[in-house]
Amino acid sequence: MSTNVREAKNARVQNDIYLTHERWQHIIDPDNHPEVAPYLVYLAETIRSGRRHQDPYDPHGYRYYHAFPDLPDGNSHLVVCVRFRWRTVPDSTVQEETFVTTAYVQCL
């Protein structure tokens, strides 16, 4: 399976943000956030049109927030955490990587 199983474009910052199969399995693991499993489509929508806030403790981390009316347990928002990083590839160019690290629902 491809490592880029889901992609979403954030129009405001022009980044392709991807969600790997490994990260999706982490998110929906019973010990983490299994309640997010039915809302995979909402992850892309949250990245595309949600509010974005930089993590106060990690300058490379951002949280995207978007309200949805049908989230479980009285929660109002899906929160998607995204990491921005840069790596140097063999031809010495720098490539940006932007990927989802986790997601969860929250009442805001």
C-alpha cells in the first residue's frame, strides 16, 4: 500500500498534506481515537477549510480545527495535527514534508 493513502491541499498555505496508512492506524487504534474512524472524509475537509493554529510548543506543528454537527459524544470539532518538516534529498535540494500526525474530536 502506498504511504500517501490520503491527501488534502490547504489552499491558504499551498501545501499537500498527507496521511500515511501507519498514522491512520495509529489514530483509530482502540487505545487512541477510535471514534474518529467514521470521519476520514472530515480530515481532508478540516485541512482544506478549517482554522489553523501553530502549536505554542512546537514551531513545526499546527492544529487544524473544523466544526461538524454529527460528531460523537457531544463533541463539536475535529482537530487534525499536522507536522511540517524539511529534508535534504540526495541531489542536495530541500523538500518540504507536511503530514498528519494525529486527529481527535473535541468540544470547543
